[in-house]
Amino acid sequence: MRTRRADTTEQEKTRRVDRARLFLYLCLGVLIGLMLSSGRDYVLSAEKTTRVIEPVPTAVTARSAPEGTDAPEKLNLNTASYDDLLALPGIGPTYAQAILDYRAAHGPFHFIEEVMDVRGIGPKRFDAIKRLITCGD
């Protein structure tokens, strides 16, 4: 009897696998049917598309350096406006507003590393901007 019970469980496993495959095929069929009935043209392609991304000049790189120095003027996080923050590399509208909101909620920055406390600004983004920012006078 043990062999019969073992055979039954193997048959049950096979049936479950077959049902799962059937379900997946039905789902795939429904998806393809919906795609075809939508009237849109769908093209399956293995080609990679490439985009050329042109560098955009920013206000930070265009700032003039103080007389007698070669380094660009640093942006003070405590006095920077929304537009000033947008000029930093890797800082878009969302991060610029997040920095302003953080500054309003927690007060002025004391160290430039505190900018990493702003949600979404981690070590990589900080490394990109740390040479361009300051907190002091």
C-alpha cells in the first residue's frame, strides 16, 4: 500500500504542476488577447536604444571664484535658495525642496555632512556635492 500512496502523491504533484502551467498559459493568452484587442502596435525587439545625454551647464560651475583663488565659490546650505540648490549636481526639484524643508524643520546646518540626513541624499550624492557646499561664512 505504501507504494500506491507514494504514486498517488506523485500524481497529485504532477496534476498541481500541470494546473499551474495551464493557469500561466491562460494568463499569458489573456494578456496577449488584451494587447491585440487594444488596437495598438506592439513590437518585440532585442535592440538596445541609446540616448545621448548632453552635459548641462549649471550655475555652480559658472560661478566666479573669489579673487586670487582657483576654486569655485561654495554654496552655503544655510542661505541657499531653491534655484541655488538646483544648480548642484544630482540635486533636482525634489531634493532641493527636501533640503529647504529639512532646514526649516531642524534649523541651520552646522556641518556639511548633515545634508545626508535629508531623505534621499546618501553618500554617493554627498560625494558629488561636498566640494561645492559649505555651512559657514
